[in-house]
Amino acid sequence: MKTQNEHSSKEHTTVQKRSLRQLFKQALKGDHKDLTTGSIGVAAFLLAVPMVLEMLMESIFAITDIFFVSGLGAQAVAVVGLTEAVLTLLYALAIGLSMAVTATIARRYGEHNIEQADVVAGQTLWIGMAVALIVGFIGLNFAEDILRLMGGSEALIQQGKSYTTIMLTGSITILYLFLINAIFRGAGDASIAMRSLWLANGINIVLDPLLIYGIGPFPEMGLTGAAVATTIGRGVGVIYQLSYLFGVAGRIKITLKHLLIKTEVCLKLIKVSFWGIVQFLIATASWIALVRIVSTYGDDAVAGYTIAIRVIMFVILPAWGLSNAVATLVGQNLGAGKPDRAEQSVWRIAKYNIYFLLSVAVVFITIPAQIVGLFTDDQNVIKYGVDCLRYISYGNGFFALGVILVQAFNGAGDI
């Protein structure tokens, strides 16, 4: 009897493993699934896997740049940190708008109003273009002033002004990566969003060392090369996204009629995104203030905090991937008139997110020096990075729950 039970248990485990592999392949492939019916766990898995991988890909931009730039010294890393602090304002706009776009399209899909979802996608492109033009103008004309305002020394400003200029003027690639991926997520087509970031990151990883250090026939551009590589990588990713938006393979299909400017739709998206943007601007303001304060302690301090924050982003962005899955599930289930299922989805994914970030916190609190040491051997920089990594990790559990609840409310927006 015991042997028979053991055999049955092993067989059950094998079936579970096979089923999990099949679900994972299905998630990567992006096969259509109605998110308003069936198992909540399966729906969450199919949606969350590509979103988590997508956000991992986004965070690899940060890790890749800081890894290669660290070879140029603490001052170069500080430039990246000060510029990134300013770019968080752009991220706040992009994420806030993305939440509105995802919620709107998810709701329309839940209502089976595909034509209106296509209209929203078309108007999203115009909103992104308008924001990018404003940010690009600021970057082109005020890069030095921005670095000076952030506490950079004159030597740092001279080394980093071209990096800051390129990153800000190329902001359309950042905005479109966020906004177009928000369109795909709202339609439950997260696998396309994931693949676009795979492509963008692959190009960035290859170009970064080539352009920074002048390997082979490539010019040695130093810190400027990092900005050029990142912008090119993101730009190619955006072109890949657009090929699906204007092609026939994706669930969202934009044509010329969807690109006709509809002021009412644009204003509604901006209105819905307003509080989401405010949420992130508040967090961004505190981060900019922190970096400004840290800059008074010198380039080593900024470099240490930059490395630590980039590592933290590497794990927080996947948590955002899980929260984005919540927004889509809530939006589509509310659109289908199933509020109980929407609520169950929130608590199920919140549990997963808490387990994940608490596990990460244990690692960061236990071995922070070894982690920061992967990017630099400057002991002073490591000391600052360790403090930042350890103390921020103490709040991971609260962040894990909070980010899910925020996105649940955003996904339930009364669009």
C-alpha cells in the first residue's frame, strides 16, 4: 500500500511540474485567455509571468549601465545617479499615464469594445509625443543647469552634460516603452511587451561596452556612449512595439482613423492618470530631495547610493510587474461585471508579492557588501551603498502590499 501511495504521489508531482511548464510556455507565447473566467491562479500566472519578465528587462537597463559605467570611476557613476534622479520625474509621468491606459483598455476589453480600445491606443501615442517634446526641449537647453541644481561639481557637470542631454532628449523612447507596453498589458498581450524589452536590452548590453570603451571599430565615447547605447536600444524596442500596433498580429490594431486626434479621449486619459501621476511625483520628489542631500557628501556618496538604488530597482520593478497584472485583472473583471473575482485576484497576487520581496530583503540585509562590491572595489563607495541597500530593504514588506493595493485601485478606476 505504501509503495502504491508513493507511486501515486510521485505521479501527481510529475503532472504538476508538467502542467507548470506548459503554463509557463503558454505565458511566454502569449496565447489568448479570457481573464474573466476560470482559475484566478492560472489567469494571474499567465498574465504575471510576462509582466514580471518585462519589468526585469526594464531593470536590466539600470544594472547594465551602472556595471559598465563604474569602470570610469565614481564621478561617472555620480553623473548617472544625478541624471536618473531627474529622470524619475519622467518615470512618474510615464507610469501614471500607463496606469490610466492599462485600466482604460482593460475595461474596454472586459466590455468587448475592441474598437474603443484601439482609439485609446491611438490617442496614447499623441500624449506620449507631446510629453516627450517638452522633456526633450528641457534636456537640450538646460542639461548643465539641471546637474548644477542637483549639486554636481563643475568637473562633474563637464563630464556628464552630454550624457544628461542625450538621456533627456531621447525621452520619447522611455515614454513609448512604458505607454505602448501599457496598451499591450491592458489587452492581456503582455508577452509582446516583454519581447520588446528583451530586444532593447540585448542591443543595450552589446553596445554599452563597445561605445563606452571604444572596442574594435567603435569610437571611445566614455560616459556619452552609455547614453547613446541605451537610447538606441530603447528606440529599437519601440520600433518593434509599433510594428505590432500597426500590424495584424496584435490584439490592438491601430489604423489612421484611430490616430485622428480626439480631444475628449485624451483629456479623459489625462484626468484619470492625474492622481496616479501625483502618487509617483510625491515619491519622486522625496527621491530627488534625498539625492540632492546625498550630493553634499561628495561623488562617492552619490555613487554608492546610485549603485544601491539600481540594485533595488532590479527587484522592485518585477514587483511592479505583479502589480500591473493586478490592474489588468481588476479592470477586465470589473468590466465583465465580476467584482468578487476582481477582489480575489488582488489578495492572491498581494500574497505572492509579499513573499517575494521579503525573501529579497533577507538577502540584501545579510550580504549587502558582496552585492555592492560586484560593481565597484572603492571601499568608500561600498560603505555608502551598503547603508542604502540595507536600510531601504527593511521596508520591503510594506512596499510589497502597498504597490499591489495602489494598482488595484488604479485598475478599478471609473473610466
